[in-house]
Amino acid sequence: MKTILNHTMAKLEVKHSIFISYLYRVNTIDEINLLLHKTKKEHDKATHCCYSYILDNLKKASDDKEPSKTAGMPILNILEKNELDHVLCIVIRYFGGIKLGASGLVRAYSESAKLAVNNATFINYVLGYHIIISCDYKQLATLSWLKPYVININYLDKIEIEAKISEEIYQKLILLKFAITKLEECLVINRGT
């Protein structure tokens, strides 16, 4: 699966209307709703806040009072053409006083989304796990190979290592019989392990 490394932004002016596009990597519907709420609040004077997202098999497009299929679908088409997943693209429009017509809106929203996508760095993701491993101090040296995946280490009575790992690394840890105290599915960068 291909997604983006960091969020991007782009700005476009078409016949005095300003289009500001934001492209975010997202993992949950709650995260999408939070970003939509934040963006709408930040641009409360905007005429339209149109968006599209792709999250696994879930796709949604919103025209936010623009004529039907002139905003959300063109944004979604750009995301699909670039084979992106786990992304949300929001395009804010500040109306400039000149109507663009249906074809003009489609072009403007498509171009705005395309600019945000062009500013992005792409990465490949695979389904993996967010884990916490509990181990003795003696065992720590045997886990040095795990360092690129580690998010945090807590040195307590036992060492707790928090990491995001692929399925392959998870299976390796199971074979090595390490105690995994937390296990949640998540997306991880495909490092070609």
C-alpha cells in the first residue's frame, strides 16, 4: 500500500477564488473527523470545505454545497490515480466572486488536490503491529536488531520496549519467546526485512 510520509499543503488561485488543499496520512475515521473539524474551524470564513478520503476499503467524497460531483469526486479521482491509501485530502475554497461553472470547478478541485499530492513524499506501508515487549536486562542485547523499529524504552524492574513491527518480525519474536504485553494492529513502514 502506498501512502504519504508527512502532510502537505498547496494553494491555487482561479479567477480570484483561492483553493487551499491539505493532504494528510490517516489511520482512523476518528482521526479524519478530528482533522475535518480542525480545518473547518481554522477556515471558518471559507465558502466551501470539500474533501475525499481513502481508508482501506472505505472511500468518501464531499462536495460541501458545491454542485454535485464537482469537488469531492475530482479530489477522490486524484487520490485513486496516485494509488494512495490511508489519506485524507481537504480542499478549502474562498469564493472570489466569479462563478467557475461545473467544468471549471472540476478542474480547480482536481488541480488543487494534484498540487498537494505532488508535494508529498510517498512511502509503502504494510499491516503490522504496535507492540510492547517485556524482557530482562540480560535479554536486551539479544534485541539490538530491533532498534530501527523501537519507539520508546522504559527501564523498570523489567525493560519495556515499545515498537512498530511487521508481521515477519512479530513471528520472529514469537519464535524467540519474548513476552509481548501489548499487541495492536497498525500500519508500519515496509522496510523490506
